[in-house]
Amino acid sequence: MPDMGGSNRSAKKSYATEAARAIKYRNANLGLFEQLRGVAVVNGTVKDLSPKVKSYVEENVDLCQPEKIHICDGSETENHHLIEFMQSQGTIVNLPKYENCWLAKTNPADTARVESKTFICTEERSETIPTPKDGIKGTLGNWISPKQMDQAIEERFTGCMRGRTMYIVPFSMGPIVSPLSKIGIELTDSPYVVASMRIMTRIGYQVLQKLQESDDFVKCLHSVGTPSSGFTEMPSWPCDPERTIILHKPKENKIVSYGSGYGGNSLLGKKCFALRIGSTIAKREGWLAEHMLILGITNPQGQKRYIAAAFPSACGKTNLAMMTPSLPGYKVECVGDDIAWMRFDKNGQLRAINPENGFFGVAPGTSTKSNPIAMSTIFKNTIFTNVASTSDGGVFWEGMEDDLNPAATITDWRGNKWTKASKTPAAHPNSRFCTPAGQCPIIDPQWEAPEGVPISAILFGGRRPAGVPLVYEARDWKHGVLIGASMRSEATAAAEHKGKVIMHDPFAMRPFFGYNFGHYLKHWLSMEERSTNLPKIFHVNWFRKSSEGKFLWPGFGENSRVLDWILRRLDNEDCSTETPIGLVPSENAINLSGLDEEVDMGQLFGLSKNFWLEEVFAIEKYFKEQVGDDLPEEIRAQLKALKRRVESMN
Ligand code: OXD
Ligand code: MN
């Protein structure tokens, strides 16, 4: 069986070790295994668990009462057994059109992250979220008290793994040898989660070995749940949507997730650890855990730089991370598409690692036009979830029309026959590919560098159909922090709204803050004390529309023209003009040579006093209502200064 785990080099053991594991499985089946708290350990050895890991496991074995325990070693044999088991349960099916690819279909009630059921637990509410203005509902996170958290766990987890196997997944966020990495132990009753964690993180024996040295890990407990009400289970995808809850306790580096088997709810290394708990660790230790892609870009002179960029969902983060530049002589390489952990080294250089090991990308819209690199990454060693399938053993989603075999018939993600005339989408809008990063053809040679890659620029961006120019540069760090704090983006409206709405999504972190956003801003501002060589900050908007409602900028590979300007600004080239909102490219400074279509640069960069007054007003209102007294003075002063500059516009 080919490797599903990307760079799990530790897992590539000798034939003899694999054979020993196979024997262990056979012994397990014969009833010859050691026990932990009276429960059979069917894989792995208890002595490999450090004392702290062992007692964490014991405590949760007592609580969840699994039938078996499986300590994950990250090996091929293990993966082979998991895949076989999931096939026998009907959780995944093989996709014979590709090499080592699998399709899972979830319960239709379990298809996305559940923000309203996601909580941060602290003694005081104000540690988790700013106090909103009277009568206003806070939107910067949900708080739960320690007592309520304990109660929620007891009610849901007692005996929740009866008849199931508890998998112990030791995982590293970041390369195992990197000093910037962190370790987690996820206890889960879902083999789908184990197989996905194997792609998205570095799992297995080597991680347990590292824990013998440091014993410092984030505790992650996950169960797909056992419904106590009338909710009907799908045997291939057990879940408990009515009682789903995702809990984080930063003080104890603890994550507890119940009721959902999917995505950020269950792959606890991703949003729960790398962002929510990660941001609280980063605050304590003086670094940044951010919802950012990382790309390397080389200019025609051969000079390479790295850029980190934060965009809310549905703004093309993965596309930018894997961009094929249209400007001749440029090359983009990908370090990560979703999360960046960044800290200043002893020379004051900001360095970033991608803590993940795979891409968990949204499938619909990914196409040979929007992201040819992703399309040449994902058709081997991949677990697809909730996409449509084709009668020739492949997958299909909206955007793949050109790749479709005309003779093939399509079954949608719910298992119904689907044709182009169908009224519902073939793939669920949040359907995903889960694929090893190491097989991306433009993965950066330094993507696993233990010291991280040096970051020269930080981009913030959003989907802004009106008023916001293609690109502008912050005047300085504090102004850049205001730009991040003021991020807004067009999102499909919640069901009760009509049309599209512009939502606030500061730093693209709104669903992922692990602590009070006001304190987070203070932390960002404090970075100024750590370096005299701070990255420059920019805001980009690929989505501005003309008065006729057409996109003004072609986007995709043409965004290299914007990155070209950014790189020239990093070289302090005199190619910018001051405006009230920041520095924009001076006339003709964006290289448009060879661009197929005419671009209306006037409309693309036009600044309207009325629009920006309204924008400032919306930001002021948001800060007043949502952040209140927690807003740092420096940000208040920055906003005031922006307002004054906008008011003085003609
Ligand atoms: C993601 C998200 O899944 O941001 O990456 O929602
Ligand atoms: Mn994301």
C-alpha cells in the first residue's frame, strides 16, 4: 500500500518492524495483548507512553470506557488496517481512478465547523472575549465557565466509547525536530480522524519518543458521540449533532470535542490547537499563531522572499499559496495554505513555520483554471469528503466540468443520481480534499526547515466588491495592526438575510481567537518592541467590481503583478503615493505588460471620500460595540488619525 502520510519518514520503518507490527495485530486478534486500566491495547506498547501521557490516557479510558486501545505508531501496516476497517464499516470507498484515494460521505447533519457550539473556558469571561456594549451580542467568541465545561464533559463523555476503539494519536504540529513545533495527543474513537490526522500532521512513534524528553503536550479528547435522543445514526458516520460541543481550556492546554467527526471539529490539530490554543500559547511565549498562508516568491533577478497572508474563508487562500505567476521570470512556491506560526529569531527576523503537514482544502471551485497546482497535487494519497463520485471511479465537484469523462454518470454527495440539470449541487459546498503537502509540485524546498522561513511582508485581504483598492501599504506597524483589526469581507449571508453581507473578520481570526481580541491586538502591537526589522504590512483586494458589477481585476496568476509591486516596495523602490488610507502604487507602477485584457486602473484604485467615511464609521461602531474598553489606545488613536485623513479628502 502506498504511503498516505506524506513525510512521515519515521513511519517508513524496515520490513522487519512492519512484520513485527503485523504479528502484533494478529496477536491482538487472538486475544494476546497487554492491558491499560483493564482495556486491551491492540496496537503499540504502554511503556512507550511517558508518565504524563499515560496518566492522561488512563483518566480518559476511565471516563470514555472504550473496548480497545490503539496506540498509533504512524506505520504503513497501521494505516492499511485502518483503511480496511473503514471500508468494512462503509465509512470510505476506494476511488480506483486514482492512486490510493478514498471517498468518505458524512452524515448530512455533520458537514461543517460549528462556531456557535465552540467555546473557550476561562475563569473570567473577559479573558475570553471583550465585553460587548450593553444589549449587543458579542461575536468575537463564546465563553464557558470551568464548572459548565466540566459538566458538559461529564454529560457527554461518560461511557461514550463503549464498544469502540480509543485511538491514541501522538502528533506534532510542525516538523518534529523544529524548536518552533508543538506536540499534541489526540484521543479519538474515529478511524477517519486518525487517517486524516496522519495526513494533516506528523503522527506516530517518533512523537512519543520526543515526549519522553519534554513531556509537554496539548491534551486533545475527541468522540464522535453517542446520541441519547431520537437522532438516527448513520452507522458509517456516527455523530451527535444535537449535543455537539467544542471546548478549549487554554490554562490547561486542553481541547475537548464531542459529537462531530468532520473537519475543524474533529481534526483537533488544525483550528483548535494551531489557532485557538496556539494563539494563547503564542501570547504567553511571545510569538504569533495566525490564520495565514505562507508562500515563497522569487523575482526575475533570482531574489527570493517569503510572504504570509491572512484572508477569511472563500477569498482564495489556497489559490494564492499555489499561484502560477503570469509575470515572466517569477516563481511562487508554497510553504502552507492555512496556518502560520511566526516568531522573531535572535536577529529580529520574523520566521514562520507551517504547523500542518497537509492541505484540507475546499473542493468546489478548485479547477485547472483556478488552481492547476492543487489539481496536480490531490489525485493521489488523498481522502475526499462529501464530493460527488463518478461511475468511472473518480470524483466530481462544481468546477471540474472540463475534467469530466462524458460517458461517466455522477452520484452526488448524498448518494443520489446527479445531472447538470439537477437543482442541488453535486458536491457539498464545504466538501474537502485532505492531501499530503509534500506531494505538491511547488512545495517550497524550505517548507520543513526547522528554523522556519524569513517573512518579509504580511498581507491582509478580503472580498470587497466596492471602495477598497487592489492594494495599499500600511504607513507603519501600528497602522498595519489597525488594517488587520478592521478587516471585512463579503460572506454569503446567513439564511435569514437576503443577498450578501460584508462581515467583520479581524485578522481572518474571528472564529479562531483563543483569547480576548483586545488583548490579541495589544500582543500584535507589542511585536514592535521585538524587532527593528518588522515585515511591511499590505492590504489586498482581488474582488473589486466595476459600476456594471464586473470584476475589475483578473486575479489568479495576474496577482503576481501585485506581488511584484509589493516586492519592489520591500526594496524601498520609489513606486508608491501617499493617500489617506495608506500608500498605493504610483501611476504606472503596477506592471501591466502582456495583460490580455484592458484593466480600468482608475476604478480599481479610485478612493471615494464618502465610501471611506462610511468605512471608518463602520469600524468605529464595530470596535465600540464589540471591543469596548479592551480596544488598545494605540488602535483608537490610529483610527482617529485615519478618520482625520479621510475627512480632509477632496
Ligand atoms: C478552513 C477555514 O477550513 O478557514 O480552513 O474554515
Ligand atoms: Mn482556514
